[in-house]
Amino acid sequence: MTPEAAPAFSADTVRLISIFGIGVVLVLITGLYSIITTRNLLRVLIGIEILAKSVTLLLIVVGYAANQIALAQALVITLIIIEVALMVVAIGVVLCVHRTTGSIDAAVLRELKG
Amino acid sequence: MTLDVVLLAVLVLFALMTVSAPRILWSVIGLAAVSAVLTILMFQFNAPIAGVFELSVCAGLIPAIFISAISLTRRLSPEAVAERKREKLRRFAILPIILIIAGVLLSQLHLVLNFAPPVPESGDANVRTVMWTVRHADLIGQLVVLLGGVFAVVVLIKEFRRDA
């Protein structure tokens, strides 16, 4: 018994995924470049936010293309909640670092001991 | 489709502006703009509930938290600001070129994107149904993450008060 062939995406959907896939990769590169090149801890967090945006966009586009937009929305809501909790705690830590060292430069953290 | 592509281009441009802005406040405003454009795209893709979350939390709350944090840090001297501007311009001048090259290369790749067959969604599938029936474990995870975040912030504020 041969397995039934899976229905393929339409040409429009493939074009949509291709265009938005490129956009997602470009936003991802932007966020990664920002994280790699900057030493300002707040800018590193902004870079992480940009990465999260690209993942959010990818989830929505793939959910729309695969006709699973409700599931995609549920995943995006979970992602947003995790993102906001992460940001609040990370900004609190950055402020503690600023209070301790007087700077938000990541290079200063190399001097921390214990 | 055309509007979606234009919005995608605007999103990439705002992301570029966010990471390369000389002042961190402009970066935060750029981040809010990225979220706002992403919200419009979500509405275009029939995802209004996720769009409302994105707009209220990512374009509203997170920039507000960032701005509060920036207001608590020390302002740089004008000389240091000018020096940072020059350094930033030198570092980020190459990024648009990298993005253009990556975009051209990716468009020439012709990747096979039929990685998953489109599954017909059941008629009563909405976010509420999916959250409560399919992804109910996520809700517990979200609660744990939120409570963990609140606990961490309380501990950090305690440290602040002890230091003050």
C-alpha cells in the first residue's frame, strides 16, 4: 500500500513563504550582528528583542501558510509572555550591574570575581 | 501581497534603524516601531489576538520598561557621546551591505519550501479552543514564568533598597 501523497502548498503560498523567509533571516542577521558587535548591555537586550521579533514573524507566516493560524497565535502569545518576563528580569540585572560597577559596558563584567 | 511585502521591507528597515541608532532612546523607539509594523502584519495574516498582545506588550510595555531603565542610568559626557557615535558608525556601516548580500543570495537559492503539507483547520479552531484544549500545558508554563519573573524583580528591588 503506497502512502497518500501530501497536498503541496500553492504557488502563491510558496512565494509568500519565500519572501517572508528572506525577511525573517534579514531581521535575524540584524539582531545577531547587534548582539555580537555591541558591548552596551541594554543594546544587547534590544538585539535579543529583534531576534524574538523575527521568530514571531516566522511563526505567524508559517501558521498562516499551513492553515494553522490559531495554533500559531497560541504559540506567539506564549512567546510574548516569556519575552516580557525575560526582559523585565534582564533589565533588573542590568540595573544591578550598573549600580555595582557604575557602567553597563559588558567589558566591565570581565572584572567580576566569585 | 504587495502591501505585505512593503510592510516587511519597512520592518527590516526599522530593525536596521533600531540596532544602528546612535542614541539608545532612538533604538527603543525603533523597537516599538518594529513591533507596531509586526502588529499590522499579524492583522494582515488573520492573527488579531496575537497582534493585540504584540501591540500592547511589545510596542507599549517593553519600551516603557527600557525607557525607565535608561532614565536610571548615568548620562555620558558630550565627548563620550561623540566618540560612541563615530565608533557606532564605523561598526554598523557594513551591516546594510551584509543584509543586501544576504538578501540577494537567499533569493537566488530557490529553497524547497514544501516542508509541511497544509492541514485543513477544523471549523471551531480559535485561539481560545487551542489554548485550553491543545496547548493547556503552555498556560501552566506561562504562569510559572510570570511568577518567576515577579519573584526575581522583587529580589532585585530588595537588593536595591539594601544598597540605598
